[in-house]
Amino acid sequence: MPYPRSHALRNGRRSIKGHYYLITMATQNRHPWFLPARNARIACRHLYSPAVSQLGETLSYVVMPDHVHWLIQLSGEISKLVRIYKAKVSLDIGTTFWQQGFHDHAIRQESELKATARYIVANPLRAGLVNDIGQYPYWNAVWL
């Protein structure tokens, strides 16, 4: 079931090529589809698939059990990027499980990129999944 105001997420959404965006995509009912390692690896791999990469460069991400945070530099249309990514992950996992829509936040200054990436990468720590980020395998950042 979509959230009652999920359509409002599209209001004011603009795709500006060359700009940076933090995208958050959740699973339906926050079910932990990415808890199995196989599914988490699929979700990680498709962030770099050619069809996705032609629309945006992945700068940082974390795949959590029930959602994905993704920092990208856009080179196409943001809704198309997310639609292709979700479709590829669903196809490989074998079912459709995403919550309708996604949340995006434009990063206005390049100086905010590393702080945003740190926020993304620290998600498993804040969620109590691990005590050290080195223990969590489903994240990456270009600044490493």
C-alpha cells in the first residue's frame, strides 16, 4: 500500500544534470528484503550496472535491510534512474517489493558531499547493526 501522500514526493522534483542528489528508496512495509546476503549483493551490484550508470554516477551508498541510501551525480532523469534500478534489482531477486516512489534531496554545495557520504555510510552504526563500519559489507564511497 503506498503512503497516503506519496504523490506529494513528486511535487517540485527536478532533474538537473550534473547536480548531486541523495536518494532514499524503501521496501514495501519496510520488509527486510536485503537481509539475505544474496539480495543485498544484488542491490549493491545494480548501482553500477551500465543502464543505471549512464543516468547517474554512484558516489556513495548503503544497502540497509529495508532501504537504500544512494548519493549520485545525475546525468539523466532522476525518476528514470530510480525506475531502472528498482526494476533490475526486482528482476534479479525475483519479485517486486519496493515501496512506491522514492525520496530525493538535492545537494546544493559540493562541500556537503563528503558529509552526506559519511551520513550514508554511518547508517548501519546508527541502526545498531554493527559496532564498526568495517563489519558491514554493503556500502561504498568514492572517497576511499
